[in-house]
Amino acid sequence: MAKTSLEANSILHRAAMLYAYRNAPPELKAKFAEGFHRFFPGLKVAGHDDDGRPYYTAASVAEALGASETELCDMAEGLRPEERGEGVTIHRVN
């Protein structure tokens, strides 16, 4: 089934935003994280990897963003394995 113009634009927009974030300098990524936590203060870190990067549950992210877990999981399908956290040891936060 062919995508509608709106669906195609939405996919392209998400791809452009992901590309911009992947290639952003560390300072911009830090500012993004600060803003994210300011607008979603209830979102709690579920764990950290060995480098200290935070990880969240799909349920908590979906709730904070007002999205469904299914929608977030569908979007994650387009990420590279390392961006999905595959092969990463995550240490739970108690």
C-alpha cells in the first residue's frame, strides 16, 4: 500500500530529526537532554549503561510523551541496533 503524502512527510521529518540528532555536537545533545527533562520531569531513568548513558522503559517514555508503546516500538524498528541498546549491559537504578 502506498503511503499518503502526509505519512511520507512524517516519516521524512522523523528521519531528518534523527539524522540531525545523530550528527549533533555533544553540547547540543546535552542541551536537548536538559530540555527533555525539563518538559518531562516525571520521566525517571530505569538504568544506565557502562558509559553512564541513561535508559528508560518503553512504558515510562510512552506515558511521558502521550504515545503508545506500540507506536514507540514501531519507530524503534528504524533505529540501528546500537541505538536500540542491543548488546548493551544496562545497570538498573533502584
